[in-house]
Amino acid sequence: MPSKQKILIVDDDENIAELISLYLIKECYETKIVHDGESALQAFSVFSPDLILLDLMLPGIDGYQVCRELRKDTSVPIIMLSAKGEVFDKVLGLELGADDYIIKPFDSKELVARVKAVLRRTVQTAPSAPDSPQGQYVEYPDLVVNLTNYSVVCMGRSVEMPPKELELLYFLASSPNQVFTREQLLDHIWGYEYAGDTRTVDVHIKRLREKLDDHPSWQLSTVWGIGYKFEVKR
């Protein structure tokens, strides 16, 4: 029998945390609750969660800083929870490495659906050797993006990235030199129901560029006034 997927819930409101835990336990997830940022960082290494639900307004170390610290060592998906619905707050959360952002108050069914969607994208299989990729992948000189096992190998090294970054890179690289608008990318990667902003795409492109070395054969290019493309130099 497969083990349950584990979710770390970080929220200083005990009632909300318990309610979230009940929703997720009902869906057969294993949960652990902590109420502050320092406890979240400690619990992460012990509990080894498959996903983290992270409130932003925490005593001591806030959610932004927790996310920043976690992203130094892990690509485990993080869904931020916040009463802050401003675009700036969403973009900041995504820039720090969050995979999704849910505004409080939220519907329990939406929360569970978002958790399931993120976990579906992060199911990992044992990575194949860099020189022999298998499954659904695209390959260019010094770059392999594998959607089957959610791995990226660039210049011979494995590159850790959250699911949305990898999916965006894979989608662009699957259609070399084709220009996509921000709206098209938002629709394809995040889904038509995503209540986000097109700057979400800009944030993820920026993070991809920071992780991928410049290459003489290909690059992520901005098409000013339109969007982005994976440019293959001929």
C-alpha cells in the first residue's frame, strides 16, 4: 500500500490550521501543523513533506523569509496562504519560489484542488542518466528538459526548479522560435481559471534565466510588446 503524501501546514491561526488539516486528512493526506516560521524550518527536515502550505503573516520569521530559506536547499512545492491580495504580494511570493498563492478566506474545495494539482505536477520518478533521457522530454545542446521525471540538466549539471518553472521551460522549448504572449503562457501553464496576473509569467522567466547559463545555441528571448520565445540560433 503506497504511503500517504505529507503536507506541512504553517499558520499561526490554530483554528484555520486545524480546519485545513481536517480537509486534507479527509483526502487521505498526512499532515503536520506548526505555528511559526522557525518551527516550520525545523519541521521540514524532520517531517520531509511533499508540499508546504505556508501562511505569510507569521510571528518571528515571516512566510516570505521561510520560503527564501527553504528555496536555498529544496524545490518541494510551496503554496502561500495570505489575506494580502495585492498583485505586489503575489509577485513577491512567486519571485521567492512559491508554486501557488491562495488568498484568504478560501473555499475548502479550492484549497484541496490546488494542493492536488500541484502534487500531480511534482510526482517524481528516478531520474535517468543525463546522456540517456527517457519519457517526455526536449533536448538541445547542453540542455535536457524532462517532463516525465521533472528534471532539468544544463551544461552537465542537474538544475533544481519548482514545477511551474519547469513546465514553462518545457512548453517554450517544445516550440522553438515560436512567440507566445504572456496571456497564452498564463492560460497554458496556470490554466484558464487562474486568477493571476501576467506579471506572474515575467517572474518565472526571470527565475529561469537566473538558473540557466547563457548558451551559444539557444536562449530564452523577450519579444518586446508581445511575450517570450525559446530561441534556437541557427
